Amino acid sequence: MKLTKFIFIVLLLLSGCQSSDLRPRASGAEYFPIKVGAYWTYDVLSTTITQLGGQTTQSYELKIQVTDSVISSGTVSYMLQRFKRDTPSQAWTSIGTWSARKDEFQAIIQEGNTPYVKLEFPLLEGKTWNGNLFNTLGGTDRCLDGTFNCDNYIVQDLNKQFEGNGVSFENSATILENNDNDPIVRQDVRKSVYAKSVGLVYKEISILEYCTVGNCIGQQIVENGNILKQTIKDYGGL
């Protein structure tokens, strides 16, 4: 009886260890949910600065809707129909189609003809990858293999709370897509925030070119630039 009881206890302990070790771990794919019928609506504030035209600001709504999917080589690609309107009372106007695909390793969005690796799984704090891996845009960052011409994306504030448009998301991940801040020549700062089970909830882009001729050098006087802030307003179908 004692031997039988001992064997039972050992098996019970081993069973407990195995169930703990085999427990599925979150990969980060839940930050990029996608299916046909899903949609996201954003408030967008866009500012353009030019030498001739000065500064102009435009606000509008952007809607992204997953309208279809196709399978190629075992990978599902989703069609992202994009719509725009200046006010909520207006009808939506189509402004083109992008596509997206996701597998166990990456989430990729093809903006027009240019694919970007938006997320790389598993998501880990501080993780870095080349967002331009599948295009020819290169970049100014040092690649992980020590060479240059990469555009490194970095995971920050993983599983942190994020609030936008008065809506709070308990678990989010900020992806710093670029952080080039030269006080003499230019600024190129881009980041995106993804919420678990929602997807993209915020995007900010600030690309500014400073005056580098004459007395204005180093004063960060903007000659040309674009600033965009895109904040989630509504979503559904997920």
C-alpha cells in the first residue's frame, strides 16, 4: 500500500509539472486580430508644413474594413478597404485598398505596393526587428547582423494601459518604428500602439525638415514637414 501511494503521489506531481510546462504562452498575435467583417474607425489630425504654403491642418475620419480574404501558399491575406470622410454626417469615400497577412512569426501590412513588418512574434519588451525586411526602403539603423540599412522597430510598454479618445485599453504594446531626432537636420519619429484583441488604436508620425542654411541652422525652424495623429474611435466585427 505504501509503495502504491508513493507511486500515485509521484505521478500526480509529474502531471502537475507537465500541465504547467505545456500551458500555452501568449505570442502577441492577439495584438493583431483580423477577420473578414472587422472594422476600425479613427479620428485623424494631419498637419502639413511647406515653405510656400505655411502650415495647414486637416481633421477627418478614417475607416478600415476587412472586406475579403484569399489563401496563397497556405497564408491568408486580408483585403483592407480604406474610407475617409471629413465629418460624421458625410458619406464614406473609398481611398484605396491595402492588404494584411499574419502567421505565427509576423504581422505584415502592405501599404499599396510596400510591405511592412508591423509586429514580430513573440512580442517581448525591447524586442527589435527590421520593419523594412520585405521591401527595398532600407533605413538608417544598424541591423541585427551588424550591417546598416535597416529600419528597426522596437517593442516598448508591453502589456501597459493606454488611453485614447476617452477609451482605456488595459493591455497595449507600443512599437517605436523610428526615433531619428537630429536637432540640426531633421526629425523622423514614428510609433504605433496596439491593444490586445483590438489591433491598432493609435499612430503618430512626425517628419520634419529643418532649415540648414544661414542663421537658422540649429534653431529647428521647420521648412517642410508632416505630422499625423490617428486615434481609435470605434471598432467591431472581431
